[in-house]
Amino acid sequence: MAQAKIQAKINEASHHGKFSRTMSMADRSGQLLETLDQLEMRVEMLRETAAALEQERESIMEMIQSAQNSQEMRNICPGEREELTITANRLMGRTMTVEVSVGTIRNSQQEDALLKATSIINDIVSKLLDDMDAGKQSLMALHAACVTDAPPVPIDQKFQVVVISCAMEDQKRIKRRLETLLRNVENGENTIKLMDNLKLDKAEANGSQ
């Protein structure tokens, strides 16, 4: 009887020890999970910050180019224009030394969709100089396929299917690129109109002499 009681106590202690170890492992697992959850939030914040910096870099470069091609730049004297051009080129060079890249994890379908979308845009860009009006309309149709609000222009339905198949981050990049291209086309049209007006004014001035 005494031996039976001793064995019972040993078994009870053994059970208590096993239960204690199981709780300890669960606690450690919970702590690790909590740490990984916090790290996941920091990783996403890091990616968002890097993406914002990437957009800021693109915005600065676009603003520098806009200043270089602005009407104000053409209206100043050659000496001042040269000095400002040198400054703008220096700023562009320093901006380009900043390298920010946020990679995107894609499956094979998303890879193919991105290649198709990029090819479609590149094809239109390559033809812009030949027909800027038609190119602008095509870019607007592509951009309309990337927005959720009802656009005031026709939507390129085929391009929309391709974009929807892209990764979410790629969809945002495609939309930003199209917006940049449309602004550049708008600036280009204004430049062409300005140059045409200058030629017209010059011709009228020569004709009045």
C-alpha cells in the first residue's frame, strides 16, 4: 500500500511537470508570435515609407524637368538661363544619386501581366512624337482603365483586364507612370503651342517691316 501511494505521488508529480513544460512552451510560442506580429507591422511601415520616398524622388525629378522646359526659363536672358540650367542639372544629378527601390513579390500570372502592361504603354510612348494627339487619347484611355471613378473618356477594356491581373503595387505604379506621361504630353503640347506662337509673331513682325 505504501509503495502504491509513492508511485501515485510520482505519477502526479510527473503529470504536473509535463503540464508545466507545456504551458512554458505555449508562453514562449505566444511571445514569439507577438514579436513577429510587431515586426510585420514595422516591415509594412518600412515598405510604405520607401514607396513614399520613391514617389517623392519621381516628383522632384518631374518638377526639375518642368522648370527646365518652362516658359519662364525661355523668357530670361541667355546668361541667367545658362546659370539656372546648370543649377537644375546639378539638382537632377543629386536627385538621381538617391536610389530607392521597393520590390514586389509576384506570381507567374502577375509577372506576365506586368510585362504586357509595360509593353502596351511603351508602344504608345514610342509613337507619341509621330502623332501626339492620338497618343494622348490612347494614354487617357489607359489611365481611365486604372481609376475607380467613372472617367470622362473611353476606357481601354483590354488594358483594364491586364492591369487587374497585376499585383496591387504594380497597379499603383502603372497608374503613376500614366499620370506622369500625360502631364509630360500636356507640357509638350504647351511647348509646341508656344513655339508656334513665337514663329507666328516673328513672321508677322517680318511681314510688317
